[in-house]
Amino acid sequence: MSNLNRRKFIQLSGGFGLSALTSLKSVAATSATSPKLGVALVGLGGYSEGLLAPALNLTNHCELRGIVTGSPAKIPSWQKRYGLLDKNIYSYDNMHELANNPDIDIVYVVVPTSLHLKYCEIAANAGKHVWCEKPMALNTQQCQRIIDVCQKNKVKLSIGYRMQHEPNTRRFMQFKNTQPYGKFTKLVAQAGYGGNGLAANNWRMQKAMGGGAMYDMGVYPLNGCRFMTGQEPIAVTARHEKSHPKIFTEVDETTYFTLEFPEGLIAECATSVVKSFSQLQMDCSDGWYALRPMSNYTGVTGYTSDEQLFPAIKQIQQTIQMDNDALAINGQGKLLVPGEEGLRDIHVVAAVFESAAKKQRILL
């Protein structure tokens, strides 16, 4: 290994290894002394069923204790699989009664985006900590209302940006301070999945429900660029591309947007629900580093221009996310993704749509 590579390797791995070791010791100590926090999932769609509930089976600091659903037929299978007590089963109509249930400490809102505000308010008013899935809400006004109701009720609020908890993503985030490859010169961020759209009655195909590529996947490259640089964009230029106009009648299917950061830094971003891509590359004055894929549930791998490789973790990302958030609630660490993070992204999302509609650059 050359002196240059050795120096970079130390910069790349030294601080992360120490913090990871410290974190593991903290986790071990905390799990021995603190009871697990009870989580209720609001909405039992594919994400809750396929990822969040299984991930909660593996968490050290929280556990699934309740559900809120509008589909009574789902209840028996959930109770059988997770041993949920009858008293911890709620409908959307009686969800407010969580206020009288000490088994539930946290409510994780996993419903369509347009409903986040409603159920976050109910959870916070019930005195429960709130985890809100991304994107936070339809607009900044709704985001602020969620923040305000959580502050009013003195409960913690976290937004479900699991990538800010993912170890390789966090490793590369630290480079904005150490600059092992020099200063940023350009960013490329893309997140999308291939397909031909969904049924017209699916909420992801409806504008009023918060459907479309930008809300669903666009927050990944947007938040990724903000996270990696530690900077806020000052302007955006965007355009939509549509290859299935008869299917995507209300929402965007592919959106390209350029973020301008201070000192001339540019991030070229793209998102889609008909095209597959997933990467976040940071070009710098002395090299580059990248996550490929960037937004996937598994396989997030780090690469560098001097051939460093950081393999994907074997853990479930959502397990790490929820354990970190539970630790923060217990006063054992910082809340990594507070509500203000979600609000800032939605501010930019609104500007993306304005830019595409007006075909002009929008100052933020």
C-alpha cells in the first residue's frame, strides 16, 4: 500500500471503527439496563409487513407491541405471528385511545403521505413518541404542524430516513469533515426502480395522496446530497420526463433535478418509478467515493477511486434505524433525523415541481 493510500485508509476507517466499537459497547450496556420500548405500527401495508415488523423482531431496544389498521381481516395473522395482545389492537377510529395504553411508547406512522399529518397528530396528542415514514408530508405547512404538535406534547419526532442510519452511508458522510479526497467538485445522485406504473386506484398513482416519483424516491437523492455535503441547496432546476402518459395521468414518473449548493457545487439528481438506477457519487479534487446501490434495502456498498471497498452490511437497515431512534428516546444518543430534516426536503420538493412547471430555475 502506498503512503497516499495508507493515509487515506486511516482517514477512511479509523474514526468509523472507533465510533462503531464505542456504539457496540453502548448498545450492550444499555440493553442490559433499559427495558424495550413498545412500538405500534400504523398501517399494515407492504413496508410494515415485509420489513418493519420483521426488523422489530431483531431490535435490542424496542419491540412490536401493537398495530393500528383499517383491515380487520389482517388482525388474526398479525396476532399469531407476533403475539400481539387484544388490548393493543386498534382501528383508525379508536387510535386516540392509545393515550391510555402504557404498553405503547412509540407510534410508527406508515400510511400514504397525505395521511401522515392526521395520524402523527393523533399519536402525539396521545402522548406517544412519533416515527413518521418519509416523505414527511405533502407540504411544509403540514411538516411544521407535525413538528409543532410533537413539541407541544413533549414527545420526540423522527423521520424514517433509514439511509442516515446505514453504516456505509454514515461512513462516507464523515468525509465532508476529513476530506480524504479533497473538496467536492460535483455530485451525482439517482434513485429509481423499473416498472410500468400501478393501478390507477393505487395511492402512489394519485397526486392528492402524495404519489409519484419525486415524493416516493426523489427524496433519496435530495436528502443524500444534503446529508453528504452538510449543506443546503440554494437553487434548483428541474424537468419531468414521461414515457407512459396514459398511465401516469396525475403524477411524475421520472424527474431530473439539478441542485445548486454554495460556492458553485452542483448535484445532478434523478428519480424514477419506471427506470432503475441507484447511486450517490461524490467527485472531489483528488478522487471520488460512491455508494452503489444507494437507496436499496440491501446491498449498499461503498467504493472509492483508490480501490477501497466497503461491503454491504448483513443487518436489516430498519433494525439499525429503529434501535438508534429508541436509544435517542431513552437518552442514549442523538436523534439522527428530527422533523426539521423532513421539512427541509419537502421545501425543496415543492421547488422541484415549481421549476418543472415554470421551466425555470427556482431560488430556495
